Amino acid sequence: MPLKAVFLDLIGTLCFTSNPISEEEVSHFLVNRGVEIYPQSWRAARHYVVMIDYPKYGYENWSSFVGQILYRLDAEVDCETLLQLTRLLEEHNTYHMYPDAVNAVIEAKNLGLKTAIVTTTPIFLFQKALEPAEKWIDIIVDGYTARCEKSNPKMLRVALDKLGIQPEETVMIGDDLLVDVNIPSEMGLKTILLDRRGELSYKPPEADMKVSTLVQAIEAVKSWLN
């Protein structure tokens, strides 16, 4: 079947955070205010909220998201501490698009392909970062949209159904071997592994292509269309 769509991963593929705050810094902030939450506990609770709670309930802003993490930690904080923590996290977790990302999305649309972002990450975290490319993005499927996290094949099925296309008509581009290559490949999608840092010296057999930039990824898509 001819290709009709490009699915794009978010973190590590389209976007990055330039100055993420560490679990140690969050712990230091809270402990200094009398709230005994330590790095590994914070990391585990945040991961749980992203992977389990967000797909179930959805959160529209940092305040509700952070509040749920604290709830999972059974931690009571005063309003001022919650406000300061929320501001600290938001300030240090600002998303930016990679230099090659906007042109890649535009080029995909210019090729006549439908475009989708597929990610567990809550949309409120990255939506502003996507503004330069938003009019070329047909749909965004995040954890709450699909009601699951990305290692669940349901997320890809939701994206396929929303665009009215088949797996064989779709290519997935991303940097994670499990969720961007192995699972999509098993479902029948073409896959391109994006290895920006050159961490792999070989192409995994599950990937149809391995590239180091989105420019190269779109060139591979072009070759398949021809």
C-alpha cells in the first residue's frame, strides 16, 4: 500500500527540554519546606502519574498535575509551597522544538501525507512548543486521548482510526526502540529509528531505516513514496 501518513514521536524526536529540573532539586526544595519527599520517591510518583493517572483522568495544567503527584506521595503541602513548586517545575520543563522539526512536519504535509504526534506525554506540557508547526499537524494523540500509555498498541490504533488509515499506509518516526520501532513494526507500520546522538552503530532489524536527523527521515519517506 502507498504511504498516507507520518506518525511522529515527541520527546527526543520533535521536542526537548533545555534545562530540566532534577529529582534531587525537587527533593531539596520540598525537604527545606518540611515535606520529606526524596528523589527516587518523586521520580516514581511522577512516572506513575504520567503513565497511569494521566491516561485515566487527564490534567489540563501544571497545578493539577503536580497536585496529583503529591497526592500519590501522600504529601500535604500548603498553598504557597504548591504554587512555588508548580512554578519551579514549569520554568525548568519548557519544551522546545529541535531545529529540524518544523521543516520536517511541513515537508511531510507537502508530500501529501497526514501527520500525527503520538506520545504519552500530557499535551499541556508541550502544546505551546508546537505552535510553529501546529497548522501542519493533523492530530495529537497523547495518553489521555488514547486512555493508555504508548507501549500499549491501543495508542497507535487510536491514531490510525482518527485518520482513517491502515498500519501499512503509515510510517512511525521516533527515538525509542520499543515504542517507536518494535511495537509499530509488529502492527505493520513502517518504522524509522531516529538516533540523534549516534548511540547505535547498527540498524536494528525491526527498523526499516536508522537516521540521525529528521531531514534524513523525511528523505527516506520520499524514497518510499517514489
